[in-house]
Amino acid sequence: MSLRCGFVGLPNVGKSTLFNALSDAGAESANYPFCTIEPNVGVVPVPDDRLQTLGELAESAEVIPASIEFVDIAGLVEGAAEGEGLGNQFLANIREVDAIIHVVRCFDDDNVVHVSGSVDPARDIDVINTELLLKDLETVEKRVERTRKPAKSGEKEAQQKLDTYERLYDHLADGNPARTFPAKERDRPLIKELFLLTSKPVLYAANVGEDSLPDGNAYVDEVRDIADEDEAEVVVISAEIESQIAEFDDPDERTMFLEELGLDTPGLERLIRAAFDLLGLITFFTAGPKEARAWTIRQGTKAPQAAGTIHSDFERGFIRAETIHFTDYVEAGSESAARDAGVMRAEGKDYEVKDGDVMLFRFNV
């Protein structure tokens, strides 16, 4: 599966600067070039040092990382739910992403005009959240109106649906996002088909100046307080610095630059990893002479379904998965050595794939 994240936020908060830094970061490796699908969508590799190691041990001709899609969604303005600015286009684009990366301005700079005239993270976050809620309220209200007539006529299924929609509407009207709605089991498929904007998991990207790296500032503390209430994560990142990092062709020079800033890794890598954690995603590997490759699945995925991410025939004809965990693979030094050492396991249909598993699927179609 390919993870798709959308950058959202007010105009001039750093969304496009981050997106452009991603484009440069993706082009940095000749093997995995940045790919522009359309003007505001890009695909970049997921950083994972394990994959390169695995490719070397397996003597693979090619190394193919997992990928993540980033969407630079048009800047939102107050009134977007009623179509102000690029509101309708903005909201339609959000429906298509798996997770929202909410970029919040957390720096002062007189040369960068704020759309509201001042830097106020709490206010800015509230503007975005309010517009998303208003659009969701509109969506649910329409569904309530559509369902009310058959419910009043006595249709039992319509009555159950109406109960769900009315409870959901009240929840949203109280200022709560759809993701916190206390859904019953029967509610879940009804809510899912609404594609509500506030049902998306959120990751806050606090965009700071260089002098506020790596831990943030008072503005970031405001964002953290809001994120805690929302059970969301915060990544402190400097869009301007990320643009500079992406310009380094020499890995050693890049490392030195990061060390001078007190950083272990670029903020964009931390952003990608946080997005993976947010969506409960893990990585498994396949490795051989032809290629070493990383695959993305959700935690709890069983072996046949993991095989299906490679090819549907693998899932349909699944027999078993010959599995070595990455740490065992490295310790043994090769697949054959791992087999001889007894650390290769034959796993069946009920096996839940673990992060870092190196897998060879046996199937028969």
C-alpha cells in the first residue's frame, strides 16, 4: 500500500516550502527519483537503513524502498466550507488522503506576511479545524435529511441509520471531530462511507526558525497542548532548514550540517516515521539476487494478505511464508546461513507479520 498524506494549513505557513524540500530530497538519490504525478503531488522513498543493508547481504541488483505520497493542498482561508478561496477544491483533496499533516506557523518573521496579521498557532489551528467541522456538519446534515423520510415511514434499517447520523451530527455540532465519535459497531460502516474530513488522523508539523531547533519554542508548546487534547503527535521542523538540507549532494557534508544544528536526522524523515506510526504501518522486506524491496502494511496484517500486497496470486494461492527477522538475517549474514542456523521459520495463514520480517512466500495457483 502507498501512504498518502496531505499538507494542510493557512497560507504562508510553510506548506509549499516543505513540499519543495521533499521534492529535492527525493531527487537526492538517483535510484529513487522524486516523481511528480501532478503539480501538487509527489512520491518520495521512505528512509530505512535496514533496506540498504539487506540489499548488500543479499547481493541484490536493485534496492527498492517503500514510498509515501505527499499532497500540497491549497492554503485554506476562513470560510472555505462555504467555498471561499479554493475551499471546495481544498476540501475535496483532503478526502483523498490517509492522514493530514497540519502545518502550523511557529516563527516570527516580518518578511513573511501572516494571513491574519500575527502569529497565533491556537487561532490558526482553530480556523482549520472549524472549516473541516463545518464541511462535515454539512455532509451529515444532508444524510440526516435524506434518511428522515424513510425512517418516519417505518423502515427499520433507515431508523437505525438515522439514529447514527443524528448522534454523529450532535457530536460534530459540539465542536468534536468525527475521529473521537463513540461509534457502536453498527455505526462504523455508515460513518466510513461518509468520508468525513475530521475522521482523518492528524499530525502537527510545527514550522519553526533555525534558532528554535531542535526542541521548539513557546509557539510549539501551544501546539503540543492542543495535540495532547486531540491525542495527536507533533513534529518540530524548519521548512527553511529542510530546503537547505535537501541541497547537499555529499552525505558527509549533510551529516555535519545536521550535527551543527543538533539534529540526528532531517525533519522530513522524522515526519515520515511519525506518519507511519500515526497510521499503524509497518514494513516487511523481500530480498534476492534481483532486488531487495520494502513493503508497507498495517500492523496486524496476516501473512496471506501481506503476500497480496506483492501480487494477488500470492494471496490466493498462499501456502506458507518462509520468514527471517531482519536482526537474525544480519547476524547470520545471508538467507542460506539463516536457514542453516535454524532462524528461518515457516509461518502459516494465521501469522501476523512483524516489522522487519524478511519473507519468501510459497504459493500455488
